[in-house]
Amino acid sequence: MWENINAVKFINRHSEIRTLKAEYEREGSSFVVVYGRRRQGKTTLLSKFAKDYPNTIYYFADRESEAQQIEQFKNLVALKSGDGFMTDVVFGHWDKAIEYYVQRTDFTQKALLIIDEFQYLAMVNPAFPSMLQRYWDMILKHKNIMLILCGSSLSMLYSTVLSYNSPLYGRRTAQIHLKNIHFSYFGEFLPQLTDARRLVEFYAITSGVPKYIELLDKEADVYSNILKFYLTKDSFLYHDAKFLLIDEVREPVNYFSILKTIAAGNHKMADICNRMEVQSPKITPYLEALRELDLVERRVPITESHPEKSKRGLYFIKDQYMRFWFRYVFPFQSFLELGQTEWVMSKIRAEFDQYVSLIFEDICRSMISVWFGAKYNQIGSHWESSLEIDIAAHSEDKKDILYGECKWREQPVGKDVLDELVEKVKAITPWHSNKKARICYALFSKNGFTDELRKMASDKLILIDFSTLEVKTSEAIATE
């Protein structure tokens, strides 16, 4: 298995590797759960980690019968231990297979047992987590072993491992939630693109998911990639959003309708309900499920003192690939299934800058900690009925406050944008008691700034120009 690792780019997983190594080096047993949606590179992460430890059994579960799964596991153990006599032996239950693993494993050197796609074992036999819990408590946790359970179905992992009511709850010594590649590392996947504006465009359709990035034609522009990989009915990305959701939820039709409604620009609960002609009590459970699956987030103004009670909450699709798919693929599948891509493509071209502008705001917010370090530990935005500020951030003691505006447009940003931001800051409802707070303004532009505004730049006015921006490399960030 390890020989194929170098064929896949391994970027921005430094903290995860450090966590895994620390768990392996701890005295006694360790139990780690690695989870995250599909295509995030979980198997690549575990393969890269495990290749340095020869005393490893890496079992990749699949959609097979329980008998086939047990047979596959037994054969892995037999091959690893050189036990050729077990070829014709059949184990009827997992208990015997686990006992065989314990008997044939040398725990003098720490053993590493990885069960990838763990949810398939629990799907075939719902009692498997309870059986594993029993063997962990009675035998495995007393051995020199590191057990890693990895899964892609978040709903299944929660019910079998992570939730309070799950059989394996409380056994894990660490957990890793693998998420999308951060924008600050994104350029390493696309070294051909030296223009940060093009990186923003590609990020807006892939969300930094490693599998999606690797599929792209790096030599072509973003529109050619959209046509080839998103609008062509036989392509992987044309179907993947549907498969991801169907794997996670029951009643997928309701979830599809909600995501399509949000992707169309309806972010308030009232607007979502009105468009779907459904009362909010019927929508709320689905939105909560989508939040648990990390597909939807509820945002409130950073200025809210009680965010959980805020009536100004807005719902957004977190993943840009899903956001793009539900805005431009799912609603027009009747056209795309017939190969009629021209009208859909013309709509995307006409709206693409507007679509990217919202993701540009997300990117800039996510980069605040990269550009400003730990100075601002609370980062979000602010909105009221009559105004909106793209970025609002503050330090823990609220002595340092940052306000920012993001402009994804062809014209350079001028002083008028700064003046408007200053006036909006004066008009917002006061939200901090420290009248001596140090306020900094930041402007983020797709295509630079006017000479007048450049001359005003200082430590109180930060200008970040994506037309000349060099995205920080992962090596530099990892050493900080």
C-alpha cells in the first residue's frame, strides 16, 4: 500500500501527523478516531503515517458481507505474521478474528491497527462497535497498541464512536477531524498558478478538497474546468455532491431542497421557509442535521453578546464545492442530462464574479490569522438592517479591533471604500465597552488600489492586493 503514497500530494496535514505521532509514542495503549467527509485525504494521511511503523495492520473495510470482511481481516493478519496454515480456516464471528490478531501480534514493539471506513463494519453488523468496545476494555487497552478508527460517514461515526450514547464513547485518547485544505496552502496544489486571483477562483469551486483539486486541468482556465468536470454528466464532480449526501442522510429530497434554496441566496430562516413554503419547525431539524454534518453553518454578527439566542442568524453552505453544485448543477440537471450546457455555462459566466465575491470574503476572513498572527482571536463579520461590514475581528480583551472590506471587482479600490467603511463603523450599535480600543482598518482587493489610497497605508490601514499577493507556503506556516 505504501508505495503509492508519493503519487498523491500530501499538503497541510502537519498538526494531524504530530497528533498521530504523539499518540503512537505515548506509553501504553492509545485509541484515535479520524473522521471527516469523503475526498479529504484521510487514507493518504494514515498511509503516510503508518509507513514508518512496520508493526502495522491496515484494514480497509468495504461494502461486503460480514463473512467476507472477517475473511479479509484474517488473511491480513496471517500474511503479516507469516501464518500460511490459516488460509483454509474460516472464522464465523469477529470475536475469533480479533482473538487471532491478539495471538499473532508481537506487542514488544508498539502495534498499529488501523480500521479504515469503519462505518461499513457497523452498517453490516450494528453489534460490531459493542463487540470492539468489549475487546478494547478487556484486552486491547492493556496491550502496547495504537488503534485507529477512521470513517467518512459523519452520521455513522457520531452514533457508533463519538456520541455519548455510542458503545465506544469515552475510550478514545485523541480525535482528528480532517477538514478541507486551508487557502494558505492551496497554491501548493496548483504551482502553475502564480496569480492569487486565479487561486481564489479555483478555490471557489473545489473548497480545497484534495480529490477535487487533483482532478482539475491545471493548464486550463476555471471556465474550461467547470464545463469539463462539473457540467458534463459523465464526470466525477457532476455526481459527487449527490453521492456524498445520500450516504449521510435519510429523506435526501428534503435536504437537497434546503441546500438548493440556501445556494440560491436565501440565508435567513424566514426566506428559506418562504421559498420552500414550509413552516420553520419542519425545517429546523434538517438544518441542524446539516450543521452536524459540517455542510451548513449558522452565522451571527460577531457583535452579538448571546449568539445562540440571536435572531439575526444566517445559514450558509460551508463547502464551496457543494455551494457551487447546488447553485449551478443541481437546479439545471434537466438541461445538463441532455448535454445542453451552453445556457448553464453562460449563466455561470455572467454571475461568476458575484458568486466568487462572497467566497472571497470567506477566504479573507480565514486568512486574518495568517496575516495578523494571533492578534485577533475572534473573527467574523457584522450586519444590521441597514449596513454590513465584511470583516470584524477583535482580540480577547477587545483592546484591538479590526474592520475590513473585501472587493472582488475589476476596478482598483479607492478612498471612497475606506470612507464608507469608517462611516459604517461609526453607525453600528456599540458592542464593546473599551472606548480606548485600538482600531485598525483593512481593505482587500482583487485588482489593487488607487495611488491616493496607497499613500494612506499605515499600521492603522492595511491594504492587501490579490493581484500581487504571494500566498504563504505551508513550510513557512508550519515553522511558526
